Amino acid sequence: MFVGARLWRGGEIYFDPELAGGGGISGTRGIAGFPNGEGTQRTVPEQVIECYCAALLVPWFTLTLDDQLVINPAYNRDRGPLVHVHGVRAHVEL
């Protein structure tokens, strides 16, 4: 679910919170799990809470701010418990 509004002519802004989580198929950790020493990791489900705000500033330019809170990153309790990921994206249409 998201909320959007047209704040000015040719400009829009959107707010979209999301929640995701899960694990690999059959509980796998990927092919790199053994060689990089993670064969004995304490595996737990990874969960991501993400929120972004996209602003269509003019019809050809969109700016997006993004914040993610990752719980148990890479399915590994020892790497967490919480990691923040911040991002800024710019989209220009030519």
C-alpha cells in the first residue's frame, strides 16, 4: 500500500512502506556458504523493512530516498542483529 499526491503541476510525491522476509529454498545458504567459513553460521530468517519516498520533481526527473532496516542480514544472526541501508536514486528521462 502506498500514498501519493500531486503537490504541484507536473510534480508528484509517493510514500511506500514495505515488509519482506523469508529464507532460501530448502534452507540453503548459497554456494559461498562453505568456502567463506559460513558453513556453521547461526541461520535465521532475514527480514527487511523498507520505506521509500519518490518525488517526481518535473516530468523528466524523479528523486527517490530509500531507507531499509535489515534484521539478521544474509540469514546470519552473527552479522546483525540490525543493519541500516540508506539510498538516494535519481532517474532522468532523456
